[in-house]
Amino acid sequence: MCGFVVHAACLAASAQEPAACDLTSRVRLLDHRGPDDLQTACLPGGICFGFARLAIIDRAGSAQPLTYPASGPQAGRWTLVYNGELYNYRELREELGREHGAVFATDGDAEVFAAVLNFWGPEGLHRLRGMFAYAAWDSHEKVLHAGRDPFGIKPLYYQVTSGGVWLASEGKALPGTDDRLDIEALSYYLTMQYVPEPYTLDMSVRRLGAGSRLVWRPGAQMEVIRYNRPAFRPQPGLALEQATRRIRDALRDSVRAHLVADVPVGAFLSSGIDSAAVVAFAREHHSDLTVFSAGFDISGYSEIELAEQTARHLGVRLVPTVVTEQDVLRELPRIIWHLDDPVADPALVPLYFLARNASRQVKVVLSGEGADELFAGYRIYREPFALAPVRRLPPYLQSGLRRLSAAMPEGVRGKSYLNRATTPIEARYYGNARIFDDEQKAALIGHLGLPASHRALTAAAYAEAADLDDATTMQYVDLQTWLPGDILTKADRMTMAHSLELRVPFLDQHVFAAAACLPPELKLPPGRAVTKYALRQALRHVVPPFVVDRPKLGFPTPTAHWLRGELGEWTREIFDSSGAGELLNLDYARRLLAAHRRRDADHARRLWTLLTFCLWHAVFVENRFGESIPPRSQESLHLPTH
């Protein structure tokens, strides 16, 4: 796993080309992603590459930036930087050699990636099995190509300037010349607890979407193309036995493929079925596998004991990580720095400390991210079944029930149910996390003017899912938004913060194919309070029996408890001293905190969202933690002028 920075200058703007030392300083901001080697290269025409390497495969070779071919009449046509792993690179290498006579100078997957571009062009991306973000300069055609894997496992930021285009693995390495904060992105964040792609809080910086690639030519407008869009295609009448066999075979093969490495490999293990399945299949190939789990020093908030039970059953060694409130107080600003944009998912806190502990023993870990989105693992996906009695009523009756709901006082039993049941799915569902509603956001940022609602963000996904049932539609919305914006962002940043490569075997093209064909009754059987049913049945004789039907916990974090203790006092101090007051109504934030600490209500998720943003503002705008955190390369962001 690695980090890179690329600057491609317009040929007419050579005076603005960055010096090699400038690029080096930017790459050094990413040395946590790749501490093993740092290289830069500037090509004729103002194309500069910087690369920080975490050596996993072909450790002695495969340095980047990499040129391809190494010899012959087209020698050096391609210059590539690439962050990720190709799990089928050996098969691709053999095929390229057989079909095209490709010759390779290294034993790694990066050169295979370059050869794919050379011989197959962008269509070759469909043949890749793995996770990746890349940038490649074609010196013959004078074109810069870049792209991401179909699920968005690895990140890619870009910035277009008058002098050319910048690309980077993390936004902190970009110049960020625009001093305007994106209020629309802030509004989305307050709703969803993360800044969704392609937005960042910096108006001048964007993220390339999952499954997308870009093409840039000097003097021409950059083109962004969605080349891969994973889609659900349920097969009515699919037999459970056939479905479970497909799932089991695909996941077993994916885990096997994800184990390729020239360094020690471990795995994360929680209390649930997803990580247990990954560990069980990995154990078939690594009898000495070490697994890692996290918990807290507060009763009821630790999965360590349950994970230990699973580890004993599977015959693997477990290394526990216990996170304390003091750990969080000490490290939270640095955690925010690694995120680039705020992500208020409390689960990233234990993940940060878990990754730190794991990185002391292994260089690669396997984890269970993606299983819930593919196989319908979130309880919210059962909501369409609960709402069905009202949704089946004629429109005029639904309208009457909606008026009745509006007339009912807040807190009256049934009001929320009637409101949701009479609201179209595209208006009521925009992802797993729903933090502040429009009325609450008006109290927080109403003075800035409320931008487009969440429906603008999810409209394309709903249009693409028009022929799907409601539960599968919700999965698809999450696949396009929540998965890359929250789940994979925190997974990448929290592990790379400690130079640890995280691999996600569920997010594999073959596993997705097995999941995509499942009809709704095999995922969420009617009348049964169970999620990802087919996956559980597929793994019934793979994981311990006590894991098969265990509900999802997902590293529960005691934020509600902390916010009534020392962390709550620190949060009050952050609100009182924050320079974010021109953006947020911090009096409203203080009232939420006071009510929470009096136990009048549980505002933990909203408070964590506000605290995360204020800390982001302190780190990236106010530079209040400059002594302990490397400075961001870009200028401070400010409230936009109206």
C-alpha cells in the first residue's frame, strides 16, 4: 500500500511546474502510507510523480514511479504510480506474455498494471481483481490517465488549476488554492456524518468516484468517466442451496487470493460472522494466523471476549487492544488529521488503535468490510417489510395518514411510523447514518443558506435502481454512498495511519456476483428478524455455531458515556474556543451537550458529529494542533463570501 502525488502541468505553463523538492515535501505528508521508500521523477513537459511506498509484493524490486516497457521500441512509454494490490497479477502476467509477448523486468503487480494499460487500454481495468488507485502518463499520446477500483477501496483526490492538474492519495498533499469552504459538502456532512464523494470541504478539491477514471490532456478539459458500476440483478426463484454454494465458493477463493504477500498477514476479528468467515477461510492457508480485536475498558462496550471465543474455536492467536477515554483525548486530533475531511463514525476510533497494535506484528490485515452492503446486513433494510401495510394502501388513504401524523404531537407512539410509511423511499432513505434533519440543520447552519437536500445526492442511485425492490434499492444507495464515503474511508485512513495495508475480501468481483443475484427473500426472509440470511446459511459449517446468528455489533463505541465524563468537558472547551462559530451555531451545540450531560436525552451521535467538525476546523483551518500534527500543505479555508 502506498501514497502518491502527481502534478501534470499545461505545456504552456512551464513556469508553474513544481520543483522536485516541492513535490518531495508533499509526498512526505503521506509517508505514513509508505514509509519504505520515497521517490520522485519529473518528465519532459512538466509531468511530475512522487511516491511513498509500503513494500508488500516484490519488496526488493517494483520501485515507483515505474516505467513500462523497460526495453524495446516503445521503452518508457508509460510512467505509473499505483496504490493497491492486484490479486490476479500472476494470471494477468501470464496472459499478457502469451497473447502479446509482454516482457517484465520485475516480479511485482505494479508492472503488470502498467502492461494492462499498455496492451488493453482502459478496457483492461475490467480484468483487474483487486483494489487500486493509479495515475499513468502516456508519453506517446501525451495523456494522463487515472482511476479507482469499482468499490472505491483506495482513495484518489484531484484538483484542477490554471497550471494543470494535481492528483494525490490524500487531500492534504494538494495545494488547495481555493479558500472557500464548500457549504453544500458541510450540509451533507451534518446529515450523513461524512462528506460524500465527490465532495470535500475544500471547493477546489474533489475526490474521484468509485469505479471512475479520468483523462487529462494538456490544454484540454479533464474528462471523468464511470467505467464500472456494480449492480444488483436478483434472480427470482434462485434456490437457497445453489445460492449458498456460490457464496461459499466465491468467498473462500477471494480470501485465498487476498492472502498473496511477501510480508506477514493477519486479520481483524470482531464478534460477528463477517470477520469470522474471513478468518476461518484464511486459517485454511495460514495455520499460524494472528488476529486482532478491540474493545473498551467499560462494561458492555467490548467485543474482545466474544472475539476470543471465536478465535479459540478457529485455532488462531488473538491479540486484544483495549481503548480508554484517555487514549481518545490524546489521539483524536491526529485521527482527524488522517481523515482529511471529517468522518463522524465513532467506530473509526477503535479501528485506529486496533490498526496501531496490529502494525507492530504484521504488515497486512484482512477484514470484513462490505459484507453488510452486499448481503443486506443492516437492520434498517428490513424497514420496507415493516412499512408494507401502509405502503400498500391507496394514495388517498396514505395522504390522510400523513396528515394525521403531522397533527400528532412529537413523541406520540406511531407518529414516526406513519410519517415514514407515507414518505416515498427516495425521500426517506439516504443512508445508514441520519444525524441532523433539515429542521435541526436550519438551527445549526441556517444563516449560511440551506443547499440542496440529500435527494440531490442520491437521485442518480435511485434512478439506476428503479427496477429493484425497496430493500435492494437501499443496499444500492449504500453501495454508492455510504460504503465509499464512510466505511472504506475510515478503513483506509485508520490503517494507513500506521502503515498497515487492509484488504477486504468481500469486495471482490466474484463475491459481488454471488451476492448480486440474491432475491430479497434469501437476504431478508419475510417474518424472520434476521439479516443477510443467505450468507449466514452459506457459512453455517464454516464459522463457529454461536457466531452464525449473532447480531451485528461492529466495535460499539461508548461515546454517550464519554460525553458525560472527561471527554464531555473537553468537548465543551472545544465548542467554547472553536473558530467554527461563523459556520455553526455553537450555542445550539452547547445546549445539546448540556442536555446530554444532564441525561435529558441521548445526543451522542449529534455531539460526536459536531465535535469532529470543530476538531477538523481546529486542525486544518486554525492550525491549533500544529505542534503535534504535520501542517497541511494547503492554505486555510474560510467562510465563502456571498
